[in-house]
Amino acid sequence: DTAVSQTPKYLVTQMGNDKSIKCEQNLGHDTMYWYKQDSKKFLKIMFSYNNKELIINETVPNRFSPKSPDKAHLNLHINSLELGDSAVYFCASSKRGSYNSPLHFGNGTRLTVT
Amino acid sequence: AQKITQTQPGMFVQEKEAVTLDCTYDTSDPSYGLFWYKQPSSGEMIFLIYQGSYDQQNATEGRYSLNFQKARKSANLVISASQLGDSAMYFCAMREGGNNRLAFGKGNQVVVIP
């Protein structure tokens, strides 16, 4: 009965490769997010979707492309991976447009680029 | 500009004692929500407690309470009767009414010692 699940949990790959991270939520939420946590543990939003529509697109290299096939899924594809992309990527979901709605996070994907 | 400030260095707390984690925030939006999350060494992000800007009373959830001082723009987390399992990073976060994103502070590391 996992609420927000993302796969894989660990991803080790070489520079230049393309990889994807998948995320699914079963909470019935309309809004989904991708966050990046760097080596200093700082969490920064990358993207947000409301019901499959992109509503937040932070200053992220266009090598990162989110895709939301439906409101329960939000995937992240990364092209031409670089060393600096190494981080933990979190998927999250929440109720739409409500500032009192917490985000529910997946367990994270630790990406290591060598 | 940083909207959430957590400045305490890593903290050691004796088991069964209370610990207060400081958080100050900055916003001009009258409608906002304040959240605290826990991130243990296993990496997941766990939602702990929420305080709304219009809430008259401080939020409480079990051993967690939020000391909300609106005029000072502070939202400190108090953990009572610390347990070894409370050892983790704690993040303060804010979600503004007109904004769909949850902005995080840099976190506080807490280590509970027996």
C-alpha cells in the first residue's frame, strides 16, 4: 500500500548515458513533483505537474525532461548524464493548489554518475 | 532569496530530553503553510507536522509540537522526550498560498545519545 513509489532506488551509470526514473502515486493527488537533494542535503524543486500539465519548471538543464502520462505517474528522463547530476531525486505528490496540503515523498533515487 | 532559514549546527540531545529546532521564514503572502519533515539516515522524507498561517493554536502531533510565532516569522519544532529513533535531519518548509511549490530550509542534524 505504498503511497508514492519510485524506481529504481539506486542508479549507477556512466557519463553520457541516458536514464529514467519512474514515479507512481496511489493517493489520488492531482499534483506531482520532482525534487533534487544535493550532497549537502539541500532540497530543490525541479518540476511540478498538475493533472498532467507542467506548472513549475525551475532552472533545470533541458537534458532533464519530465513526462506525466496521467495524474498518477510522473517520470524523469535524463539525457547525456554528467558528474554533477549525481544526487538523490525525490518524487512527491500533494493535493492540488492547497497551501495546507503536505507533500508526500517517495523514498528517493540515488543517482551516481561515474 | 532564501525564504526558510535553519541556522543551528548539528545538535546532540540526551535521550528523554526535549529539543527545539529553530526555523524562521520570510513571506509577504498572508496565506501560507509551514511544515516539518524528518529524514533519517535511511533517506526517506517523513512528514511530521503542519501549521497554517491562520491557525490560532500551535500544532501538535504526538511528541512533536510547533511553536508558531507569526509576528516573529518563526516556526520552531519541539520534540519532547527524545528517542534514539529521532536521530535524523529535520527540514522546515513553507508553501505559500499563491505558489504550488514547497520551499525547504537547509535542515538541522539531530543526534540523540543514550
